[in-house]
Amino acid sequence: MGFALRLLFRDLRSGDILTLIFALIISVSTVTAISLFIDRLQLSFEQESASLMAADRLIRSDDAIPKSWQTKANELSLKQAENTSFRTMIFAGDALQLSLVNAVTDSYPLRGEFLADDTLFGSGKAVTQSPRKDEIWLSSRLASLLKVNIGDQVEVGEVALTVTQYLVRDPGSSSSAFAVSPRAVMNMADLAATQVIIPGSRVRYSLLLAGDRESLDQYETWVTPQLNDGQRWRTPTQKGERIGDTIGKAQSFLLLAGTLAVVLSGIAMALASSRFVKRHLMQVAVLKTLGATPKILMKVFFIQFTVLFVIGAGVGLAAGWGIQGLISSLLSGLMSTTLPEPSVSRLWLGVATGFISMVAFCLPLMQRLIKISPMSVLQRSLKVEQNTLIIYSIGFIGMYGLMCLYTNGFLLPSIMTIAIVGIGLVVSGLGFTVFRLGRQLTSGATSGWQIGFASLYRRLVPNLFQLLVFTLIIMLGLILVGVMNQEKEPTDLHDIPLVFLEDCHKVQVQCSHTNLIVFAKYIMKK
């Protein structure tokens, strides 16, 4: 072990091994920084989206929520709230208006907050307490339609409630363009007295839950088998929720950026390890002339790479943590909320990246060092026995494994792998053709640039690999730029619908554009 460390420190002083260390540090720090920053963004997404849903999780049901479900939530120490939503007529003197009413418990909302104001059509102030018993909050639109002010009473079914606030935003309300009914919020304690819910009424019951993720997952596992066709388990980031699709796109973009970082880190390790092997060929040959066996050499390199991994991973993790903090600070002015602290458990991804990179790109090349002949000391022209296909295949498999590990799936890594293989074949074919043509055109040439161009063919495999690397780097950069520009492109205003028709039969929908005005007049007459 002492001999291996002495060789390592000598290489450090001479600078021969610094390239490999820097490549390892860059690989670990890049993946660590991106994974930690993505973790902070995802936590922020979940918190913000939960505030828009008024809970961490909720169950929507067409029937009343069973008491056993609430009991189970209490056993898991989950916070609970209930929301019963229905449409009914609200009366104020001679005025009446069909409204969407939410009857909520005192604990509502579990996440987020109301925006309410005492001024009609005001901007609203944050309110965390729901309406009290005998109170109702009306949206400014509803209050203006009913011509009521704060302090006036309105009738909901058989109950008279006092208007105490103008509702600006309900954290659990829908932002759909088709939510045409003005909104009102009342206390659940007044619901039974209204007598508006009778058999046949269209009512949506919601059980809202909040708590730690482990308890929520346990509750989901317990309650999911009991859900029927009219009941759904909802999460803030679930596809189909109001911002679930938006969050999904953001996470896909961040995963793509992280995957590209993994690919680039693998390429950096491959180039650095190849350089390391070339600079140590003669050193290993000399050691073999002094009696070093392949077993001894493997032990020496294992100790050296273990020390390098510990140093590179440690420095890379520290650098990655600092970089993500710097990125968050620089972007803090562009965000409306403070990003939560990242989870320390995400650091394992950077360590795994460094370890797999070392195993996939460095160990196969070590076989080349071990197989070098001692005669290379006297005759450097001797070729080293190696299987290039196996070496690059192991590295490629390692890179694919890193992408699968990072994305926690196979779809995106498989697509990128197929794209890389396809581009590699095209670039290799074009490069081989150009290099071979250059060799033929410069045959017998004496000028410097002609000799240099001809030497490209003599080192065909390394040159093709470097050409592929630069091509991939440019391609990955263009992918990111293309995705960013696509997100910024405005929607074509000509494709935005301006007229909506509801409750139309399939035959009516098939009417032509030329008959649309006639059809609308027909509907109005009916």
C-alpha cells in the first residue's frame, strides 16, 4: 500500500494524474449540483401546488366520505379538513343567482390561504381562517349580481347567512375557464340547516389530508383498494390536476438537463482515463521488468483509484453543494418563494456517478496497462493487446446505467441512447470517409498541414472518438436551447377558441363553420 501511495503522490506532484482527478470532481460536482437543485425545485413545486389544492392529498367522492377513512387518518396523525361543493341558488331580497358553494370545516385550508377583502373587487389579503358559523364569503362578482354589501344577509336554502368578506381566491377552487358560476364559501356547521342537499343532488365531497410523506404514502396504500368508480385519490402533481401537467413538463426538462450532465461527465471520465493510461504505459512496463506481476499491479491501481475516488468524490460533493447554493441565490430574485433546503439523501447520486464512471471507464483501460509487455521499455513500437470494442462497450453500458439511475426509468435513457448510437454511426461513417479521402489526397505530400491531415487517418479510432464527443456536446447543447425556445414560443392566437357551446350533441358539433351563426341563433330560440 505504501508503494502505491508513493507512486500516486509522485504522479500528483508531476501533474500526470490531475486530469483524471479534475474530471472526477467535475463529474461528481455537476451531477450533485443539478440533482440537489432539482430536488429543491421539486420540493418547491410540491409545496406550491399543495397550496393550490389546499392540502397535500385529497379524496374526491360523489358520496359522503366514510367515517372509517377519517379514523384511519387520525391514527396516522394526519391533519384533516372537509369540503362539500354543490351548486344552488342564493337569494338576497328579490335577487337570486346560481352559485357554486363550498362548505368547509374550520381546519380548511390545510395548505395555502384564502385571499379575501372588505372592498368589492379588491386585490385581497391573506386569510388562513375559514368563515365562521352563520357567515358566508361571496366573490365580488356574486356580491355585485346580488347587490349586497358586507353585513347584509343572503339566503342559502333555509338558512340566512351574513356576508363578512369578499372572496378573492379559494386555495382549493378550480381555475378552469368553464367555471361560470360565481363562488361562495360557508362553514360546514351551517350545511345541514340549509336543507339544499337532498337525494339526487349533485354534490362533490372532498377529504383533505396533510402530513409527512411516509404517513401519506401509508394512507394511500390503505385507502386505494377501497375506492370505487366515483372516488379518486388526488395529488398536487398528478397528471390532470390544474398544474400537474405544468410541473410534469418542468420536471422532464430538469431531468433532461441532468441526464445531459451525466452524459457529459461520462465523456469527461472516458477522455481523462484514456490520457491516464497513455501516460503510464512506460511506467508499468518498467515495473514489469523489475518483477511486478499482474496481481501486484492490479492491487497498486486499485489502491490508487480508491484514494482518487475518495478525494474526487469528497471535493465534488462539497463543490456541488456550493454550486447549487450559488445558483439558488442568483435565481432568488426571479422566484416568488424561497426554495426549501435540499435533501442530504440526494448526495448519493453524485457518489454513484463517480463510482460508476470509475468502474466503467477506468477499470477496463487498466487491462491495457496490465497487458503491456516488458519489452516496450526497449521497443516502444510494440502494440498493446486490447479489445477496443469491449472497452467502449463497458463504458457505454456504464453511461446508460447512470442515466437510468438518474431518471429512475428507462424511457428517456433509451431514447437518448438510440439517438447517440445513431449519431455515432453517422459521424463515424462521415469521419472515416473524410479521413480516408484526406489520406489519399495528401499521399506523398511534404507540407506541414498535409502531413498533419494525413496523420488523422493513422490515429483513426481516437480521432473518431473525439469527433463523436464534440458532436454529442454540440447536440446536447442544441437540445437544451431548442427546448427552452420551444417553451418561450407564444401560442398562435388564431388557434385560440373564442366561442364555446355547451351541452351539444355529437351531430350538432359536426356542423360546418358556415352554419355556425345560424346554429347559434337556433340554440338561442330554443
